[in-house]
Amino acid sequence: MRTLLVVETSPRGEQSLSRGLTEQFVTEWKKNNPEGRVVTRDLMTTELPFVNAPWLKAYFTPPDHHTAEMKDLLSLSDELVAELLAADDLAIGTPVYNYNVPAVLKAYIDHIVRKGKTLGFAGEGLVHGKKCTVLMASGGVYTEGSPIQDRDLATSYLRLILKVIGIDDVTVVAGGNAKAVDLGETTREAFLQRFAREIAMAAKR
């Protein structure tokens, strides 16, 4: 049974455009995988701590020397890594803040990039055979041909970090000009509809 892991990052709930894009993707993915299983990791409801000194000490301590406290500190990270490794497909829904991903998504990444689990000790990626779709909503338009294309740090960063852990089959659905919805220039429904065909194609991969 194929499994899709959905990582949601937006704090805007039902008004979120990235969540709207992800919802469309999940619908299309289910059409192509009627027996498939969807696991959702909502980072807005996950008590995800930022990496700190005790966590790093636990991270760099060999597992056979872990204290009970160290195991507790790494328990959520272990859970997140296990979710990722168990999935066949990955979908990341995210807004863009100041040209990059939200802090909560960076925190998630810091928890799943783990030596010996997703990253080899020589720096090689250990996560293979998975496909990722990034569903991104941004106020600006950063796609090819845009005069501000060079500001597309979020896409470059996600592609890089995913490749580092071994995921190089990545499709990005770039929902640019999302600010038009906030400014009342278009509706949420009309904005999301613009990307329906692209999302359907991504879900067929």
C-alpha cells in the first residue's frame, strides 16, 4: 500500500492558500492511489522545539551511550524520521516568508536531517526511492522569467536539503501572486483553480 506523507506548515488554517493547494494534491493523489494511505504531519499542531544545546549533545552522542533524558529529547525527531522513511511520496505545503520557508519548516528539517538515519556519516543521502511535491504559496512571483526570480530562496533551499538526504525527484507547484487574494483582487477559489491542472499532473507522477 502506497503511503503519502503530507507536511503542513501554514498558520492560517482554512484560509491558507498553501493548505488549499495541498488539499487539491491529496485529492488527486487519492484518485491515482485509491488504496493508498495519507499521513498528515501538521507542524502547527506539533510541539516542535527548535534545536538547542541539550538536543545537539544528544544528537552527537552515540545511541548506545544515550541517557534516558537524551532519548526523550530525540523522541520526536525519531518519530518524524520514521514517518518520512515509511512514506513513498512526500508533499510539503508551505507559504513563503521573506523569500524563504517559515521557521517551523526549518525546525522540522533540522529534526529530520539525522546522521545515521537520513544522512550517512560521509554526507551521503540515505532516503531513496521517494517523490516529493512542494506546494508553495508566495506573495511574489519567482518563476522563470520573473524579474525577481533570483529571490526564490525557498525553492532552492528545499531542493537542496531534499537532495542532501537523498530525495532528488522533486516537483514544485509555485503558487505565486498569492497576495492578490489578501488584497481582494481575486478569490481564494479562483487562485487555487489556476493550479488545478499542474497539481493533477504532479499527483500522477
